Amino acid sequence: MTRGEPGADLLFQAEIREVVRTAYRDIPAGAGPVLAERLYRREVVGTLPSAAVTWALGVGDPVAAADLAPGEVVLDLGCGGGIDTVLAARAVSGEGRVIALDLLPEMCERTRAATEAAGLAARCEVEVGEMEDLPLPDQSVDVVISNGVLNLSPRKSRALAEVARVLRPGGRLCVADLVVETDLPPEVLGSPAAWAGCIAGAVSERVLRRKLARAGLVDIDVAGHRGFSLDEVGLYPLFTPEVMELLRQLLPREVQQQVALSVIARCRRPEGADDTPLAAPSVAISGATPLAAIAPDAVEAPGVTVRHLKGVEDAQLKVLDVETGGSTPHHIHAHAHEGVVISGRGRLRLEGGDQLIGPGDAFSIAPREPHAIASAADEPLRFVCMDCLFD
Ligand SMILES: C[S@@+](CC[C@H](N)C(=O)[O-])C[C@H]1O[C@@H](n2cnc3c(N)ncnc32)[C@H](O)[C@@H]1O
């Protein structure tokens, strides 16, 4: 147990970002022509600069689904080696522009080289930046595309709010990404390679749709579902032979046939002023509504009240009140679980014994670790829990 400090990163966001940064910085090449020919039409692959093909690391072909028109301004989020940047730059011809953005300067360099090799550098700007904090003005882009990138964000809602902010009214988002519908084993969810390989950070289609809607995007269409087997996962250099072996041991055979689904999600920012999407800084978090005004959700434990806080989608924030002398039942969560005590005292009951908890204490529970939280005999307990990054 650790003392909660203001600003403590209870969702391991910095850690996840470091895993992603290191993984992509260290790979010697992308997944190459074998993957590219699965994702893109073969005749198109033949026309691309070979380095862009070598560095292909996406999960679909967002440009083919984006209906790009000459003159449009496109943002390629997480451009990697630049394969989609080149395709988009061709499609917007004339006055059109592509802004290619990536977390890693090394990737930006590759995209720059690819656009030069394709003779399209004059139409492309390549920038180092993070999708959660886009270095672009409001309403400056017609279309945002991205390929295998959103899944890598520990702050997907924030990234989508940024997308909504930079899109002009009526502007479109077209993203190829993975969705995962099965409960993956905790060892897989906790594996750096699985995070960097888009699997551990993937949400279900339902959650993806909800996140898009909460960012204020409309006309959401999720299509092009295509199963990704474990063998296809092995095409990506992020998955070393050791990690692949581990996945083979851990994943049930039926899950190995389809670890994830790649999808193309399309939506747009509405035109009207009334339905302007929420920009990230204006997302209402607790405090806008007094806690007492938030209706509690039904729970079976007597004396335990759970209120879901809206607005901080990634964190799945809940406030739990346990009345004096009460307890939650023993329970488990599929994913890592974090809590911070706001007021009162009590006990965190784990199989290895009880831990005393009081105001400001932060605690974390491992995936599938049975636990209960009890208040003291003479004081009610209130704590916030963050049900990890997943739904
Ligand atoms: C799976 S690769 C996909 C690359 C490229 N879109 C493609 O289709 O080949 C993910 C890319 O996203 C970048 N990335 C990861 N997290 C990011 C973030 N928070 N902001 C911007 N780029 C990010 C990585 O550096 C990497 O180049």
C-alpha cells in the first residue's frame, strides 16, 4: 500500500506510455510486406516507397475508408513509418496537406523520408507530438486518420477529445484499430509487449463507440471486422518469440484463433454550434454535481452505496460509501484495481491478512485478487475506486 500523493499516477499512465515509447523506439523494423499485403491492396503496396512498406505496423487501411478529397487537410495520428501519410498525401492532391504526428522523433524521421521518396514532401508536415495533447489549433483539420494507435493510449478519451477539438465542424475521423471482446488473462494484460502490440490496451467495440460518442462525435460506424489470430499477432516485431510462446501457453485455443478484431471506426464532428464536441479541458468531472445528487447504483451489499462519477471515462471512477461497521462482499476484478480513501477508516481485507486504511491511503489490488473493504466499527468509510483502464 502506498500513501496517496497529490497527482499520483494510479492508472500507471506514465508507465504505459514509457512501455510504448521504448517498444517502438527499439524495434529494428516494422512488420514489412507480409503485413502490408494483408492490410492494403497488393497493387497499391507495389507503388509505395519500400521503407514505408518495411515499417508498416498498422492493423487496417484507414485511407481507403476515409473518402479523402483533393484539397483536404488530414492529420495522421501516430504516423509510424509513414505508409498512410503517403497514401493520404496522394489522395488529397493539389492544395491538400497531411500533418503526420508521432510520439517518436525516429518515426517522424522515417515518415519524412517516406514522403520525400514518394515525391510528396511538399504536401506533408511531420511533427513530434502526442495524441493526448495535439500541437494543433482548434478546428484546423478536415479528416483525422489513424492506424493501430488509439489502442496504445492509456488516455483514449483524452485523445478522442483532442481529435474532436482539432476537427473542423463536419470533419471526419477514420481510425483502424483493434477491439477485444474476450477477457484476456491478467498475465497478458500486464505484458509490456501486449500493450505495445495494441492488444492489452484494446477496448470492446461497445466501449469504443461510447468513447467516440462521449467525445461529441456523431454518425459512428464501426465496420470491416476482421479477426486477428495469434499467428497474425506474431507478424509484429513487438512480439518476441518468448512472448509468443507465453501467449500460446496462456491463451485458450479458441482465443488463439481470434485474439482481437481489427475494425474501421468512422464518425464525424457535428456541424452545428449547439452540439460542439466537448474539448478536453471542459470535461466535467466531479464537483460540477454534488455527490449526494448522483443517484447510487444498486449493489447487493447492505450498507454499501456506489456512485459512478461521469466524465472521466478512462478511469471508471466510482465513489463507495461503506456505512459504519459494514463491508463490501469479498470480490474480484478482472483487471488491476486502484482505490484512494477519502474519509473514515477501515480495513482492506486480502487473503494474506488485513491492512488498515485511512484518509489519503491509496491501495492497489492485483487482477483476480479476492478482497473486501470494511469500515471501522465506529466510522463510515468513503473511498474512490478506479476500475482500471478497462470496461
Ligand atoms: C502500431 S504503430 C502504427 C504506425 C502507423 N500508423 C502504421 O500504420 O504503420 C503505432 C505508432 O503510434 C505511435 N504512438 C504511440 N503512442 C503515441 C501517442 N501517445 N501519440 C502519438 N503517437 C503515438 C508509435 O510511436 C508508433 O509509431
